[in-house]
Amino acid sequence: MRAFGYRQSNPYHTLFLKKQHGKITALIVYVDDMVVTGNDHEERKALQNYLSREFEMKDLGHLKYFLEIEVSRSSEGIFLSQRKYALDLLQEIGMSGCQPVTTPIEEGLKLCVDPNQVSTDKGRYQKLVGRLMFLAHTRLDLAYALSVVSQYMHNPGEQHMNAVMLDDRRSTSGYFTFVGGNLVTWKSKKQNVVARSSAEAEFRDEFEFVSKQYVVEVVFDDSENAKGLLR
């Protein structure tokens, strides 16, 4: 490629560039796949002819799929996605039927290395985080979450795996309190511990509600008594 006027990139040794007349042409090589791109149409054709003479190759036309990245074109430009890669990953880890979430990691989640932590499959954790890092090529919103969970690659525990899988298994308690048809209090929060059954989760939920309801009734009775004194 150097003989044909191309310069090899220092950081990426499989990338070759050629600049001339204010235009640029790029060649990317991965094993036996090559991608030719750039804004110099004549140079692109010349490069393809040169490569065809040197190697046995086939022109597959416009790029559609490369290194697990899907490429589509429209009047607005080129769109890159890893939809198939993401779906295959979900299928592999048994989460193809999971529900979507608004954030890649639980808000305010604090992870640490606990000497008494429940162990998890270290190899599986490292592989999963690595595959998610590759997915971040087109899903930049994963960057922060991955920067957190990747800190525990050397010694992951169950809490770290749950964070990666977005599965902390804690139930969510929630309730509303109405007085005279008017909403006066409401609350929704994760339970502090993992319930061993749905019945236990519901019991904790009801206990939380009853304790708060008692406080509301006491405050309401006190306000009614205060009104009676003012009369």
C-alpha cells in the first residue's frame, strides 16, 4: 500500500490513508475483509483496480455489515447500528424477553468489593462486560455504566453481575394516600432487602403503607382537633 501512495496509520495499523488534491481515500483491512471509502471517486476506483490485480477479491458494493455493525443509508446520511449484535447478546444471556429501562445503570448505585460478597462467574462477567464495551461503539449512553462495572473485572461479585444485568431483584414498594378524594401523599422506592418470595415482598409493602397511613391519620386527627379549638 505504501508503494501505491498510502500512509499506514500509527494507532490503527490496519488503516491506510491517501490524501491528494484536498480529498481523502481510506482503506480498512480486517482479516480477509476490506472497506474502501473516501470522497475521491477516481482514487477509489484506482485502488479497487490495484487490489484486484494483487489479490483475488470480490466487490460487494455499498457497505451493509462490518464487524457486527450494520450500515444503512438515507437522504440524511449514513446510520450505524448494532441491533442484531444486541439481540444476539440478549438471546445468549437469556434476557431476550426482558423489559427496556430508561437508564443503563440504576441511579445512585454504589458498588464496592465486599470481603464477604457472594461470588459470581468471573469469566462470564468479564466476557459480558467486554461484549457490552463493543456495543458501546454505537451506544454511547453505555459509557458511564461500563466505566463503573469494568472496575471490578478482577474480582466481581453478585452485586456487580446484577448491575451488569440490571437485575437487583429488589421489589419496589409504592402507595398513594387520598383524603376526601384528594391525593395527599405518595411514595415509590426499592425495598432495602431482596424478598425471598412475592408474598414477603407484598407483606413488606403493606407494612410500609400501614405505618405511613397511621402517621397520616394521627396528623389528620390533630388538625381536626386544632380546628375544633379554634372554633
